[in-house]
Amino acid sequence: MSGSGTTADDDPPLQTAVWRLRSRACWTDAAALLEPHAVADPAAALQRTSPLTERCLYTGKGWTDAEDALRTAEALARSDTERGAAACERGYLAYASTLLGTRDRADEASVALSRAAALLAPSAPGRPLLDFRRGLIAQNIADSPQSARAAYRRAHAGATAQGDELLLSFTWRHLASLALREGELAEARHGFAESLRIREELGYLVGTAPALISLADAEPEPEAARLRAEAGRLFRLLGGVPTWLAPRLEPPAPETAEAN
């Protein structure tokens, strides 16, 4: 399993099980599998925070569980690499809280990611993920698309070098969103399509509906309507997550709802 969650054929059974649960929005179950290992193992403790933080971002719930797991990871960290990775998670959790309007923690997010940048070597495995998260801050909090693009490109290059397919699905999507913002439809369509392709190949079900909606924004009708309908089907299949996607989706027709 990579730092951001993808699995390979030779992954241990535990990592494969964690990935499958996480990809189907079963974040607490994924964290529970890691809990026995997270008591004393810094890597396991840090990994356990990932599904719990993702749960916060996708549902707006579970903040206390994520904070508790993160504090454990921070307490167990010994090396600069471990402390830097924990700081990166701290920044991401603070970013999620700010983005969803739960609590304004923008300053905390920026400080934590800056600390992570100081601790993680340029060649560290966690550096591409850090670059991506710094891009999120630049795009969605600081409203600095140029800084965001530079950070996403660094993350994209690093994810490519490391073979981190899941992270690539995110960098493709966010670079495409900047292209769409600037009216570069062909570039946006390509990036969104690559993001969707990767997520479908990985089986990252919880991230597929957002990818479908993003691609729909760059496609003409009737293809856009087909993509939105498929996103709605997945959204309902997963019990209404990500919750922030709900305003973008129309309810199914009565006959469709009855059939389901």
C-alpha cells in the first residue's frame, strides 16, 4: 500500500483488507483493523489516521476519532520522517475542518504543512502527498491558482516517479479543475478522464462519483447527463457519501427509486 492508499498484487492481506474497506467508505472498519498495530508502531498509527481523516472530509463527522488517532501517531513519531508525515496529516485534518466550515483552522493547516516540509527530505516517500496538500491550501483557502498549479505539478511528478496511482488520480483531477477554471476544456477533459480511469481501475469506489461529476462539468450534453446519473447511482449505493456532493445530484425519478 502506498502512502496514500493504493494496493499492489504483493501487498500483505491486512493492507489489502484496509484498502478495500476504505475504498467502500467503511473508514471506521479500516481503522479498526489497524488499531492493534497502531498501539506501538509509528507507521501503523499514522496509517490509521488516514481513513479517519478521509471520513471527516467525506461525511463531516468523526472529528474526535481522527484527532485521537492523530495524537497517537504524533506521540509515537521518532524520526524526522515520521514527525514530518504526522505534521502532514495534522495539516490535512485542519484543512478538512476549514474547507467544510466545521471550524476555521486555516492557520493551523498552513503551519503544520510548513513544518512537514521542513522535516521531510525532498526525496522522502511522503513528499508528493505533502506537495499535493499544499496545493489544496493554495487553491481552496488562499485562492492562489498559480501556487496551487505549481504544487500539484510537483506532486504529480513525484507520484509518477513513485508509482502512486491513487495520488495521481487526485493530481490529475485538481490540475484539470484549474484548467477548467481558465476555460481550457480539452485539457480539463483529459485530466478528469484520467482521474476517473485510475479510480475505476483501482476500485476506489468512494472517489468515483466525484470524478464522474468533475468530468461531467467538462463534457457536453447528453454525455454530461449520463455521467451525472452514474454519479448519483454510486452516491446512493454508498449511502450518500461524499455528503458535499448531494447538491450536485438530482434525485432519481420515482420509477427508478421504486425499482431500487
